[in-house]
Amino acid sequence: MKVVITPSKASGCVCAPPSKSMAHRALICGALAGNSTIHNLAWSQDVLATLGCLQSLGCSVEQHGDCVKLGSFTPASVNENAVLECNESGSTLRFMLPLCLLCDRPVLLRGSRRLLERPLGVYESICSRQGIIFERREDAILVCGRLRPGHYSVPGNVSSQFITGLLFTLPLLDGDSTLEITGTLESASYIELTLSVMRHYGIKIDKQNDCYLIPGRQTYTSADYTVEGDCSNAAFLEAFNYIGGDVQVDGLAENTQQGDRVYKDIFASLAAGRREFDLSDCPDLAPVLFSVAAVLGCARFTGTARLRIKESDRGAAMAAELAKFGITVRVEDNLVDVLPSTLRRPVEDLWGHNDHRIVMALSLLCSITGGTIDGAQAVAKSYPDFFDILKVLQIGVVSDNEYEFL
């Protein structure tokens, strides 16, 4: 789908969409507990993938508006040769895979080519050590076996999604476990989000230094949960305030634990002339920060190594698309420099790289210069009504297929 955005000044008041990160966690914990209702959900592709996988594992689901009532699933309820459709959701795949190792039955986790290219070595190594089947196929991962309690070790500089997947699963084993984080833990705030939702559902985990102490034989307790507003996507809306707009974003929790809440401080620091930022704990903010930096002059971003293994290679993708605006970006192993340049209207179509955050970041700049974004339907991954919200904010948006991304 192509979207044409005309030069426009964003103005108005909107509500932040529900947090995708919190939704994944609440749905999984609610299903493990059973008889739980999750409120304030947005039906993005990633959230629907997690919900579909829970159903494939035997959990009953009743949708009512923006709420869902969940039954439960247990190892005994998982069908032989169950198939889980993860689509393009890294959270879904990495959260669900260890849960599939509770039933000692074959489970197939399918996903897009890009998803299956993203690292899974942490789980592959665990399965190898425990004699669990972990078989890579062209479009899927086949697993079969049962995790054993014990000591687990995960590098802190890989995706925190591996740690979350293990935290969900280890309390259900028939013995105690420890989960040691080696090296520097990046994206630590996402682990805190996981633990906060698990506590809501009655799971107890202690931490000593770099090691999580996880009692086994625990039971998730039924509870309702309301998903809070999403800082990651709210950042794209509030960014308009730093490129000439006047936007108020409501619906964010004042005391949120979301690591991406730092976008407010980073935007303000950029506007005040600060030029270097570490994105180790908030890599999902990178595309929007690159766009704002392009408007405000320049900036250096460190802690960017993991951008290569997101939905796209986000450093390279943003460099390629910002070049069409006349912006020079230098990408190194763990560094991205947005250099001083003059923003101009692109003379060719922009490309979304099948990445929701790339599309949204490019939309900001198009509101200044005008431009056409091909592959704009990628926003459905996390924010399906993004372009409708832009229209509410008086941004000129025309699509070649208004409903293709819904």
C-alpha cells in the first residue's frame, strides 16, 4: 500500500494506543492463569498473533470490543502436532517457544522468513543441552521435549525477549530454577515489565545480583488486567511537537515502567542542543529519534547494534530512506550518526522496509516536505489506525487503498 502525505502541521489531542508490550505479557499470563479478562487491547497483527498461538495451545478466547476473556491452557491441553502462527512477531515467537516445552509433544512455530532469520540461539543451545528437539525448517521451528528445572544462563546483550520467555515458563516446572544474566543487561526495563505483570498474576521471583531465583511448582492466579498506553508509539505522536506541530497525547500512565518513556527526555534534550544518546535500553525509539534529529540538526546514537536484528536492519533502512530527504547518516557496528544536512522533499518514493517503525518515522518527515511511502501497510503490525490518527491531527494523508492495512 502506498500513502501520500502532504505538507501539514499536526494539531490536536489524541489518546496513546494500548501498549503492545504489555498486551503480549498480559495475554500470556492471563491464559496461564485462566478465567481472566484483559481490557484495553488494540488488535494489531502482533497482538493477534499471540492470541492465535494461545488458542492453538488450547486456550479458549472470547473477544468483546477491546477486551478478551481467556480460558486456560495446560500441558495436557496442548494438541499433538499443534501449529502456532507467529507471523512476524518476535515477541510472540520468543515468548511462546519455551512454553511449548512444557508438554513434551511436537509443536510447530511458524513465521515469516525475516522472523526466522532473527536470532534464536539462546533457545537452541538450551534445547541441545537438555536433549530437546529443536529443528529449523524453512518457514518454521519444530520443538519437542520438556524443559527441566535447574540453572539457566543468558547473555544480557541479546534480546530481553529470551529472558521473558524463560521467566514465564520456569515457575511452572516441577523444581526450582535460577536464571543468571551474564554481562551487561540491555533493555532491562522490558524485564521489569514482565515481572510486574507476573506479580499481578501471583508469580513470585526474587533477584540476587544478576541472578533470578525462581521457585518451581507455582500457579498463575486468575485476575483481570487493563493494558496501559504505549510509550513506544506515543513517541511518534509527540515527535510532531518538535518539528512544528502542536499535539497533546493522553492516556499514558504517570508511573509507567516502560523503558521507552525516556522519549520525552530525549526529545527535550535534542531540542536543547544535546547531541549524543545511548539507546541500549530503548532500541525501538531509534527510528523516530533519527527522524527528529534530522530536523533538529544532528545527533550521535550509541548502543545501536541490535537494530540490525529488528523487523528490518533499522540503522541501514533509516540511512537509505533519510538519504532520499538529503540527510546523511553514518552507520557503524554500535553507532549511528545523523549528520548536519538540509531536509528536502524526496524525488522518489520512500520504502517502509516491511517495518512499522520505519514507516511511522518517515511519516513525520513527510509531514514537513511531502512524500510517498510504499509499503505503508506495515503499521498494522503495532498501530493499525496510525494513518487515521494522523488525519485526526490534520495531517494530509491519501492512500491508494484506504482499508488494506486494517
